[in-house]
Amino acid sequence: MIPYVKEFYQNLRDGKIVGAKCDACNSVSYPPIATCSECGSDELRLIQLAGTGTLLLAVPNYPLTADGRTAIAGYVRLDEGAHTMVSLEIPGFDFSSPERIQDYYGKRVRGKIVKHDTVPSVVFCTE
């Protein structure tokens, strides 16, 4: 198990989005990982992230959410440099025209922490 999983979720409970920064090569990952994907170092530490980035790719009609809404899977480049898959919300997106998802590529996104009964999660929304 990644040594800082509890700390990651505690930060979410405290309203902070965190990632891991490699002390060897300065790359950032989100969510945090135990070994740097760039250089292989295990010298990583948690850092607070701005929670903002740019939408690079998205796929609408990803599995339904717990409340029955259709979700969107997104691929985002965070401002700190990390590339990651995220849950994405695009207010007003017309799921009857899924090809229109491309209109949102390059748009700014911001993460919001969603508190559930079990563990919190982060959902990214278009700005």
C-alpha cells in the first residue's frame, strides 16, 4: 500500500487536493504514487496542488454515477504538470450530441472535493 494513502484522504477531508512531487526530478503526479513514473525514484513527498488544469481529452457516457446521471471521463494536464484521468462535469453538456465533447478540449478545469459517506473524491469541472 502507498504509505501516504491515509494522509491523501485526510487532506481531501480538510479541503486540500494533494499530489506527489519527486525530489529527484521534480515531476508531479496526481493522484500520489509511491514511485516516480519519470525517473523511478521513491523520494516523493505530498504537495498541495492548485486543483486546476487543462482538459486534453474526454469521453462522455462513462459509467452512470450513483445517482443515475451520466458521467464523463476526462484526461487533464494539471497546472503543476501532472497528466491524469479524472471524473469530469460539464454543466449543460448535451449527451445526445457526444461528438460536441471536442468543443471542450483545451478548456480550463477546476477540481472540487466531493464528500461522500465513505471517502471523499475529486471531480473536475469546466470553468
